[in-house]
Amino acid sequence: MFLIIHNPLSSNRKSKKTTLKYVKFFKKYKIPFRLRSTLKINDLNAFLDKNENITDILYLGGDGSINYLINNVNINEIKQKIYLGKSGSGNDFLRTLKKYKEADITIGQAKTNIGTTKFINGCGLGFDGLVCHYVNNDKKKGKLSYFINVFRAIIRYQPVEIDLTVDGQEYHFKKVFISAIQNGKYFGGGMKVSPNADPRDEKFVICVAHNLSKLFLQLVLVIIYPGWHIALKRKVKMLTGTNIKIYHPHETYFQADGEVMGNINQVEISPFEKRKFYAFNKNDFKNKSATK
């Protein structure tokens, strides 16, 4: 039996329609399931212990919902398979996972000067943290919300100098806008910021966009969608490493899977644990149903 877990608050409370589509699918193909809201399960591990007939979990939600899962549940105590299904305004990690269908995923840990959090897709300090801050506080979220708030951030944000250490190697960059550390390939709703990222290994990809004017930054944000920005060797530095430290000259916003923390100027990033996840594919279950 499947346990379908949905977040009714994701996608600006529009996820109920998506959840209903999954429910109709399960009913149509006679796949046993129970439906529960994230708001009504206080302790998922305890819930699963009391319901031994649950063999699989379908977790619906965007990047923020998955971030909540890895930060609030001991996922490696869960014996059931965990499938991830698209539902939410941002599904960047699922975009990467679909390429593998199933994979043992590295979950990262970010220690900041005010606290620690985990992430599964990626994190960033400064400009992209400010963008996520604007997006999360936007009362009129929609398909264009991210783009509108990117331009708000471009107007407000002033590029800075940062110090970066990757596996003991020190770097210094000037006029930095983007300093993103990625486990997955995408951020910002489909921007291929780290085309060579592989969430199955323990190395993260660091993308630093530096020595940029605000006008040139807009070009970078256009060509980042297909991943062409990595050809701008003088403006975009791509690094890989397991242990990463970033020092920002003043307190700023930090985002992990789109979830924002403020007043951050230091971050240390490293692998934390691994867990197998599956990308939910309706066709797989249609085929299973047809063979019964």
C-alpha cells in the first residue's frame, strides 16, 4: 500500500489540484493508497511504525517540501521506498532525479554562523538568497514570479568580494553576484546552473559568477537555462569539491532548496548522509497494472 503525502500549502496553495490528479490515477489503476497531509503527520517515523501495511511512499511537493522532509524526518530509518512526485512551484531536484529514475542521493549539510540546515538540491549565499527571499514573500506567486523577483534583486543587490575554500584550496573573487553550491543540475525553475552535477557522488558543484556588471548578469541569466554560461570562463568559475567554505563580507540571505535564512556571512558545506529516492513515473505503474 502506498502512503501519499502532500503539502496543501505548496505552490501557493494550488497543489490540491495536482494531488487530486494523483488520487484519480491511483484509483483508476486500482493501486491501494492512503492520503495524508504533511500538516497532519507530526512524526512520520512513528506513523510508519504504526502502519506496517505501508510499503511505499509517494511524497508530493516542490523543493521546499523535500527540504522539509530531509530536515524534519530521520529518512534513513524509513524502510519503505520513497518516490518523489511533481507538485509545487519549484521542482528542480526532481528534474535531476528523473534523469536517473532512481538513485542513492547525497544530502548536504550547511553550517552557518547562526545555525545548521540540510539541503538536497542546492544552496547559495547573497544574490540567489535575496531572490528566494523575494519569491517566498511574494503574495502574487505565479509562473512569472521568479523572473520578476530576479530583476528586483538585480536592482537592489550590490556585488561583493568573497573568499571561498574548496577542499583546502583558497580562492578570492571580486564583484560576485552568484555563488551557488549545487547537488542537482538545476535551480530557479529549470536553469541548468550546474550541468555536470551528479547528486549520486559526494562532490558538489560550485558556480561563481564574478566580475560582472548588472547588464552582463542579465545575459548570464538568459544563457544559464541551457547551461551555456559555463563557456564564459572569465566571468563564470565552475569548481567541484566535497568540503566548501564561503565567507561573505557582510550579513546577507542564504537559501537551501529555496528556504531562506537571514543574517548569514559564513557557510561550511559538506556531505551529511545518503538515501535512495525514486522519481515517480505513472507509466511504470500503468505497465505493472496491465501485466496483472
